[in-house]
Amino acid sequence: MQSVIASKATLEIAKGMIAQYADTTIGEASQLLTAYAKQRRLRLTETVQALVTRDMNPAAIVAAKPRA
């Protein structure tokens, strides 16, 4: 149970980091994170953990924004 709560908290922190970095909404930040993980065939939890622990720069997530 604790790990689920920690994972959700980490996800929320990562969404906030991306939203602030990209000057966008939390919803858009969530979409950016999900798209980044899918494009690279990574688990979302791995992606957000790398972001929150500063092993990944938020610019990498924003730069990978899918084109419409």
C-alpha cells in the first residue's frame, strides 16, 4: 500500500515539474510524460522516478512532445 501511495506522489511531483518547466497545465504535463514513456517503451513509473531524482532533465520530456 505504501509503495502505491509513493508512486502516485512521485507521479504528481513529476507532473508538477513538467507543468512548471513547460509553462503548461498539469493535464498537458501528464500527456507529455505518458507520450515520452510510450515513445521510448519505458514504464511511466521509471520515467517519473528518473525525473524526480534529477536523473533526467525536464527538457527531454518537453522536447519529445508529439507533433499534431
